[in-house]
Amino acid sequence: MRLRPLLLASLAALAGCATTPPEALRGTGDLGVVIERAAGRVQIVEHSRNTRLATVAGLGDLSHAHVTFSRDGRFAYVFGRDGGLTKVDLLARRIDKRIIQAGNSIGGSISQDGRLIVAQNYEPGGIKAFDADTLELLSEVPAEYAPGQFSKVVGLADVSGQRFVYALFEAGEIWVTDFSDPRHPTTTRYPAGKQPYDGLVTPDGRYFLAGLFGEDGISLLDLWQPAGGARKILAGYGRGEQKLPVFKMPHLRGWSLAGGLAWLPAIGRHEVLVADARSWQETARVPVKGQPVFVMARPDGRQVWVNFAFPDNEWVQVIDTVDKRVVHTFSPGKAVLHMEFEPRGEEVWLSARDSNRVTVVNTTTFATRSELPADAPSGIFFTARGQRIGF
């Protein structure tokens, strides 16, 4: 007789499972977020059917927002301009935790083991490490490059060995911080050049490239052999030519490696630079419509997509990486701020801030597949980033 209550409880539990809504059991591999910068909220989207699932508000100032993901793809960590760090549950479609960790923040990343979230900050200059589950502050590394002098931190990227690499704008340095002991990090400093403004880690995690705003060229650090220090590559690519005004700084996180070549935006120029990814010597330049901001390769490397600074920011161009020429030019809307490829590259999502929409485009036919309304959209981020180095 004692077994009867247990049997009834088990049957009730099974009945409950049978009536669980399908959306409650979905995976996270096709999820992502779209930043609605003016509204301080994000859209949760999915790219299997190109639809919006929900909106989550209350994320503060998202005028320069960045997103990284937990390794299981369930949580999005949103870094806001106001120093906010918000952990969003993509399945429950709500804020899980939120803290204000700085006065001015422009991004962050997640550690190799997925246990640390590290934020890069303008004010106060430096980085901070948080427990990924609780957002408890574990340690911080002030960017004090000289007594009483602090630098803005830019280009933060995760690399192997629980390390993070980043550039210091005013200091002209690259720092590598090891968080193997999260509460007692250690940092190594490398001279980098004049005013590094952003950074990129190659897909294998070997090289960190810091773009230099104060001089022509790029600073490169070999993270496998860091004892040699940073060296300059592509030095003087604009030497002897009249400089153009810079309307918007290129985003190095949108630089690309494709077909053994690096595809890089030229600061203040209407060109994409192409360099050999072994020797780091320039091999070609591709003329484009304006000053490139993002230069992003389709996942298979067959194409590179480029968007531009004002006044050409309604345009997008596609470069064929074999012929090294522009093969398609189109306008998906006004003020195209960001692009994100679906993981296998069949479609790309483009945000048009001033047209209040996100457009999904087929990368083979260039046909528009979907349009999603959004309030002044900017960044688009898919959970596939959680499985990649440097994101």
C-alpha cells in the first residue's frame, strides 16, 4: 500500500512533462541578442526561422554595448556604456543579475573555462574579473601605467591559459593578465606604439593585433613567444599620401582572417588592406566605397563584408576573397552599424539604426530573407560566439 502514493506521484510528474510547452525545452545554439541602443533593452532572437522571441528591458545605457555568452549558451553578459554588467537568461527571457561595475565601460569577455567574466573600462581605467555565476567581484587590475596616470582599456580578448590580452590607449602598451588565480592576477606589459585603439586575437589564439591611431601601422604580439615583445607590421601604409579625416574608428574585432590572408580596415582611407597571415606583409589593397568600420569574413572565408563610417554608412559591400574585388554593393538601410553571420554563413544579419530594422540577407544570392523591426538597433550577437577564442 505504501507504493501506491509513490506510483501516483510518478504518474503525475510524467503527465506534467507531457504538457510542458515545447519552447521550454528548446536549445540555445540558434539564439542571439540584438541591442536596441536607444531603449536600453535587447531583443532575444533565433536564426533558425529568423524571428524575435522576446525583449528584455532595463539594461541601462547601451550606446556602446558588447555581449559575450556562457559556454552553454544560456546566458548573455551585456556590457553597457554606463558601466552596467547584466546577465540575461535567454531561456527564461529575463534579467538574471545586474551590477554597475564602472563609470564607463565598453566591453568584456569570458575566460577559457567559462568561470570568469572580465570587463574592460574607460573609467576607472583597467579591467575587473567577476564570478560568471554570481557576478561577485574577484579582482581588478588598474591600468596605471605611470604613477597616478590611468589609461583607457581597449581591445580586451580572452586567450588560452585563463589569460586576457588588451591594449592601453594613452599608455601605448599591450598588457597580458593571467587569472589562473582569479583573486591574485599577474600582468606582463609590452610597449605597443602610439595610441592603440582596439585589438583582435587570431582564431587560433596565437597573435594579438592592436591597431594604432597615432601612427600608421599595427602592433602585433606573438602570444606563443611573447618574450620577443610586440612588433609593428604594415608600417606606413598611408605614408606620403594626404590623410583623410576619420569619421569613425574601425572595429578591429571585425577584422578577418580568410584564405591565409588578413583583411583589415585602413584608418581614414577608402581601402581594405590585405596582408599575408604568416609574414604579415601587405599583399594587396581593395578600393571600397568609404571608410571601412567592420571588415568581416563569412565563416567559410569565401567573402568579406564591409560596412562604412558616415557619410557612407547606409552601404555594405561584399569582396570576393579570391579575386580581391568588390562583387556586390547594396543598402540594407540607414546607418548600418553591425553585421553578424549565422554560424555556417548562409545568412548575415545587418542592423540599420536609423531605419529601425534588422535585415537578414542570403550570402549567396544577396536576396533579403527577413526584416525584423527594432528600435535603433546596433550590435547583433549569436551564442556561437561562446565557443570561439577572442569573443
